[in-house]
Amino acid sequence: MLVNQFLFLAAILFCIGVYGVIARRNAVLVLMSIELILNAVNLNLIAFAMRNGSPDGHTFALYVIAVAAAEVGVGLGMVLLIYRNRKTIALDDLSEMKG
Amino acid sequence: MVAQNIGFALIALVMIVGALRVVTTSNVVHAALWLVVVLSGAAAQYVLLAAEFVAITQVLVYVGAVMVLFLFGTMLTRSRIGRETDLNNPRWKWGIPVALLLFAAMAIALVSAFGDEKMPEDAAPVPVQVVSDQIFGPYLLPFWALSFVLLAAVIGAIVLARKD
Amino acid sequence: MVAASETLNPLATGWFLENAWLIPIVPAIGFALIIFFGKQLPKKGSEIGVLSMLVSLGLAAGAAYQWIERVSSASYEQFVEPVVRTWSWWTIGGVDLTIGQSIDGLAVIILVVVTFISTLVQIYSVEYLHGDRRYTHFFAALTLFSAGMLAMVIAEDTILFILGWEIMGLCSFMLIGHWWEEGANSRAALKAFFTVRTGDMGLLVGVAMLYFASNEWTTENLGVSGFSIRGISAWALSGEPNSAVITVAAIALFIAAIGKSGQFPLHTWLPDAMAGPTPVSSLLHSSTMVVAGVFLVARLYPVFYTGLDILGPGGNFITVIGGITIVIAAALAFVQSDIKKVLAYSTVSQLGYMMLGLGAGAWLPAVFHIFTHAFFKACLFLGAGSISHSASHHSFDMKKDMGGLRKVMPITFTTWIISTLALAGVFPFSGFFSKDEIIDNVGNNGYTIFMIVGLIGAFMTAAYMTRATYLTFFGEARGASAGEHDDHGDHATDHGHGDAHSAHDGHGESRGPRESGPLITIPLILLAVLAFGSGFLNATPFGSSWERIKVWVEPRPAVVMEVAPSGPGESIGLPAAEGHSDTPCGKEAPAEGYCFAPKLEHAKFKWSKAFLSLGIVFAGIVISWLLSVALYTRRSKALVGLTERNKLLGAGYRLLVNKYYLDALYEQVIVKSIVGPIARAAYWFNQNVLDGILHAVARVNRAVSGWLYRNVDQRVVDGTVNNSGRATKGLGGVLQPIQSGKVSQYGALLFAAAAVAALVLVIINT
């Protein structure tokens, strides 16, 4: 197995996640795209862990997973709050920081 | 070797298709389900990469908890279940060149850095014990920090989502 | 031969001599004080004037006393060096310009005369001009005049000399035109100024020529510049000068003297200058300023001696001019009815005597005549002023407003007579000792024709003064002297007391002619005493022990070996083994050392010559008396109207009355022909060229500024400002959408930037 194949896969996932963050209007979908990005990173970490023969990558990946979980929890909490106040979670409508 | 490559290729294809569907579908629930596909594929890749504990953790946490969260969030924000239009913001076309540019950059870097480098042949699966030794050994501090982060996240989520 | 080892006495000096430069400073300060504070003082500034002149007089008297001591301390043949002090005030291009004093006998005698007469005139003016409309400025100008003349007298260098000369000219102008509201007065002032100015060109030319010719020699030998009077004198006698150069320089300087001292042909201004107040006439135009020209010749005598070959055979320029002046002025004095004009022509004539003396090599008699003439002429003028002030009600017309005044004005009369006798040259009055010496020496030096001219002049002087005396003091009182003084409109000159009428006590009750007050009569008495006694200071007839002025004033023609460059000098070398009689000075260049004065001849006095001149004078007095009595009192038919009946006499009379038509020549012909075209040309130049240039410049300016405004200011500058604002606004407008508040857009930008950065990094590192 090439090292690059995993890395390329991670890169593709990363870019798709980036596209999703940019293009999506729904806040929840944006969060999902962020999950894609995080998973791409995780894949990178594990691939390098195998290449280098050290378990550091695993450890780091575990931490990333934990943090991602926490981040999703908080993020969705915020989305709920916004929804309660604005009745919408379309990001286009949340432009008070305009100007 | 060949079996691993074939397995990798199949799983990679599924993952990419799934990721694309996540960012292009016009149904929020479908996007969530496609994300499940991607996450599961990632777990399979971890197995290929001899990271069994991480794969299991991925399934447990991501697929099991995070996706449920997403679905709850979708339901609670009354995103219409079923087909709906207009999930892309007006400037969605800008994302394509950005993503492509990014990919180009990364591709160039990867090709020039690693080229045709192969993974080590004799990679043994990393036992859980080794991972736990790492966590509670050199990386103990980040572990504790992480616990605080999780605590904060829990409290934060509860505070945010409270109905006052 | 004097023993070669005879050393010379060190010359005595003293504080007054060393600090004689204070003498002009004090009146100059007085002038400034009067200008600034005079009007506020109780006596309107006259006290400052009198005080400053008294101080100067004291300083001058001290200097005279110490000079006499200095002379006494020298041995008989020793050259008495002048007391010199110089200060350098400017150095330019290697030329060191100095200012300073050079006090010798000539300077001392003139200082005493000027300060004394100035003091008396200032005291006199306190009464005479009381209540005048410009009292304070009168005293200011009078004091400034004294400062200027004193500066000229002490001057060590020709620059200071010119400065003093010019200040005198300015003050003369100011004082003659003191009552300038009447056109005649201001015209007279202008005439005086311009006529003297014409001569002053000669002064500048002469000084410049002497500087350039002598500077090399003087700096090399004496360490002084070509402006130094001592330097020029030594240079003139050193045999160095090119004879053409020094002759032209001497003539140029003499032209200046002609203008200032009223010699023919530039004498026309002096009689008109009588339009000024009488104190001015007596100070400036009789005793002090007009002798400045004589002083110039006497001071720079070696230049004239060498340049005009004074002791050589035949006449020279100076004697010719002097002789002509004596006669024509005396002739004009006969036809004047204004008493001041008689005195003015008399002054011109006496100045002619002084010039004649100088031109003929009679240096000391001419200088002595300055001395005595100052006293009796000033006394005569002040007497005329006294008459006008107290008797003839500001009129100077002898025929109309005077007559028989000897009974009413005894002091004025007595002083007048004393001064007249002195002027005529009657023994033992001072004029005899000075004027006769001139005539004697002129004849002795070989100028026989001029001696005869001098004798004729003496006759005429006695005659016209007798006529004037008769008209004024004898006969019957006429006009104002008789107590009639109504219409003031008649009074032409000297009447400017518009605001002073209240000062004349008792105008309504006609008090008639009376003697003047003490402030007027005391100066008269003092001057009359001097007019009588000053002659004894150099009474040659009585023997050489009486010739004090000669000893004190005449520079000795001894050769001086070494000269200290500045400061009070002593002759520290030996005389070149020659005594008084063997000195080469004047005849040839000294072999070594320097000459400062030429050797002159002195006529031996003979009573036979004196009797001749006295006889001529008496003849003049008697003939004039008889004629005056016949013409003016008895109105004898033969004499009255004679000039109208007899064609020749009538033509002569008209010639005299019209002043030889010289005024007409100068004003109508010369001045008009020069002034008219020049004035028109200047006007044309001003209007067309100068104004044309100005207008063109203005037009160009306007066009340029208009163009600048439209293009540079409006378009470029304003455009830059406006467009920068628009650009900023545009840029802001362009950048504004970035801040849309849309999260997705922010995210897009973020990732795009990151992508670009990554790409760059990748490319750099691969």
C-alpha cells in the first residue's frame, strides 16, 4: 500500500468538507462538513502512525474524536438556541455582523 | 497486498461518493445518512491501517453518538424532512475553485514529499495496551485537558439548550 | 648748519588735544537731544543748543591753550606735529577706512572761531527768534551745523571732511529756508544748495583723484591711506606726483571751494541766502560756513602749492578767481538797498581776499583774515539783525525803513562802527592787520597786478560800507524807523513771525525804534571788542614778537624724518640738518624724510606801504561820505537820477542791479536747457519704459496666475484631493461586500486564503 493513497483520500475528503462549509446554507449541514474535515485529519494521523510505526498518531486521533464530539454537542446547542430565537438556521439570515 | 489495495479502493470510492452526497444533497436527513456512510468507511480504513481500537472508537463515538446528535438537531430545528430546495447559499459556486485549489496544493505537496513511498510491510496492529500506555504516560496532560474540555462542553450544551 | 646730533624736544600734549574729537560730538548729541526732547523743555530746546556750544567752546579753548603749550615746547625750527588720533571703522578690499582727528594750529584757530561765534549766535537767537513757529528745529539745525563744521575742521581724513562739508550744506539749506512758507525763501534755499552742490562735484573728483594717486606712496611711506590729509600733504611735497594729476586735482578741489565760499562764478547764491534769519546769515554765511572753502585750500595747501605752482611766476587759477571776486562783489554792494545784501556782497569780496592771499602764497595772512573777519562780519550781521528786530520792524531795507538810528540804538551803532572800521582796514582795528598783510604779501610774492586789485578792493570796501552806514544810522529816520509800521505785507524777507506778534510787546502802542535787549547787545559788544582787539594777536607792524598767531598756527616747513603712523606723534628723528631757511620743502623733494608744509615768504612790514593803504581807505571813506550826504540827505540835483540821465552810468547801474545778468544766465539758460530736456526725457522714460515694464509684468502675472488657478489648482490639486476621496470611497465600496456578516462567506474567504497560502508554501518548498 502506498502511503500516498491514504493521504490523497484524506485530502479529497478535506476538500469536499471545505466545499461543504462554503456552499451549505443550513447550519447543521455546515457542522456535518466540519465533521468530514475532522475525519480527513484523523485518517492522515493514522496513516502516518502506521508509516512511522509509532502509536502517537493513534493517541492524537483519539483526542481529535473526543474533541469533535464535544464540539458537535456545543455547536448543535447553539444551533438550537438560534433556531429558538430566529426560527431559522439558514446562515444567510444570520448576518448581524454585516459591515 | 493486493487484497488490501482492492479493499482500500472500494472503501475509498464509497467514502468519496458519500462525502460528495453529503455536500450536494438537498435533503438534510439524507445528508446525515450519507455522513454515516463516510464515517463508517473511515472506520474501515482504520482497520486497514491496523488501528483497531481507533476504528472501534470511531464507530462508537462518531457513528453512534455524534450522528444521533445530528439527527436530533435536525429534528429539533424543524428542517423539513423530505426533499427541500435551497440548501446552498447563493455563493456556492465559489466553493468549487477554493476546494480545487486547496486540493491542488495538497496534491503537489504530497506527490513531492512522499512520491511512491510504501507503507512498511511488517506493520503489526497496535494493541490497545500500547495506546493506553501512551495516553496515561507521555500524553497525560492533554488527557486531563481533554476531560475539562468535555466537561465544559457538556455544561455548555446544557446551558445553551435549556428552555428558560 | 644745525648740529646733526641735535635731538628734538618731545612735544607737549594734553587731554584737550587728545580728545578734541569730542568737540563735534557734543553738538551732535545736542542736536539729537533737541530733536527728541526739545519741544518739551521750558525753553524749547534752546538751552540744550547754547549749553552744547558752550561745552564745545570750553573744549576748544582748552585745546587751543594746550596747542600753544605744545608749540612752545618745540624748538624754533621743529615741525610741530599735529595731534592725531584715528579709528578704523571699515576695512574693505585691503583698504582701511579710518575716521579721526588731526589737530594742528589751523584746526585750533578755526575751532575757536567756530565754537565762539556759534555760542554767541545761539545766545542771540534765543531773543531774536523768540516765539518763532519752528523755534526748536531752528536750534536743532543750528547745532547740527556746528557739529558738521567742527567735524570737518578736525578731520584727519578726507572722508570725514566731506561728511562735515555735506552736513553743513544740508543745514544751510534747512536754515535758509527756515520760513519756507514764502516762496522766495525756499527758492533761495534751493539755489544755495544746488549752486554749492555744483561745486561739490569738484570735491568728490578731487578727493578721489588724490586718493588713487597718493595711496600707494602714503601706505608705503607713512602707513596711512590716500584719504589721510597729512599723507596727501606729504605726498604732494615729495616730488612724487604727476604734475598733470595734481594740477587737475587741485583745480577740482578749488571748484568746490568756489561753490562753498561764494567765489565768482558760483557766488550768486550767497546774497539770496540772506532770506534766512539773521543769526543764520551771521553764523553760516559770513564767518563760518563760507570759510570752509578757504579752510579746504589752507588745509590741503601742499596740493595747491604744488599743483598750481603757487610761488611760481605769473598768476594762477586761485589768484585770478579771488581777484575777480573781490572787485565784482564790491561793485555789487554799491547798488543794494537791503542792508544784509550789502553785507553778503562784502562777505563775498572778503572771501575773495582770502583766496587771493592763499593763491599768492600768503597762507598765514589769509588764515588770520579768516580769524578777524569772522568777528567783525558776525558783529555786522548781528547788528543788522538788532536793527531789524528792534527798530525797523523786521525790514532790512535801508532806504525805506532805516535812517538816523545812531541816536536810538547807541550800542548797535557803536559796535557797527567798530566793525566797519575793522572791515575797512583802519589802523588799529583788526582788519588792518589782516587785510593789509594779505595785500602786502601778495605784492611781495610778485603778484603786483593782484596787489593793485586788492587796493582797489579796499577802497571800494570802505566806500560801500560808509554808504551803508550813512543810510542806516545817519540822516533822517524813514519808514519803520520813524515809527510807522502798519501794513506788514510789505516785509518780504525775514518776516515770519506770524505767531510771534503777540510776543512783540505793545504792538498797538507804537513804541518806535529802541535798543535791543541784552541777549542781543551783549554778543554784539563781545564781537566788537574782538573786532578791535583780535588784530593784536598777529600785529606784524609791531615786530615779530607780536606775531603770535604766526608762531602758533603756521606749519613749519621742516623736514620730518620719521612719522608715527597714528596717535600723538613726536618728531623722533632729526631734521635733515637744515634750519628754517634752508629747508627744501616746497622747492624740491626732500632727500630723505617728509615735508608737510611748503616754505613760504613773508613780506617785511614797512610803514610806507601801510600809509598807502590807509590813505586809500580814508579816501574811500571820505569820498563815499560826501557822496552819500549829497545824494541821500541833500538830494542834490546833480546826483539824483544821475543814472537815468547818463546812458553809460545807467547801463553800468543796470548791469550791477541785474548782478551782471549771471543769475539770468544760470537760471534761464543753463538750468532750463538742461533741466527741461532731461526732465522730459525722464518723464518719458518713467511713463513708457518703467511703467511699461510694470504693466507688462502685471499682465504676465495675471495670465500666469489665471492659468495656474485653472489648471494646477482646480484640476491638479483639487483633482488629486477629490479623486483620492472618490478612490477611497470606491475602494471602500468595493471592499464593503466582504463584511457581509454571512458566515459562509467568511468561511469561504478563510479557506480560500488558506488554500492560497498553502499553495504558496508548497511551491516555495518544492
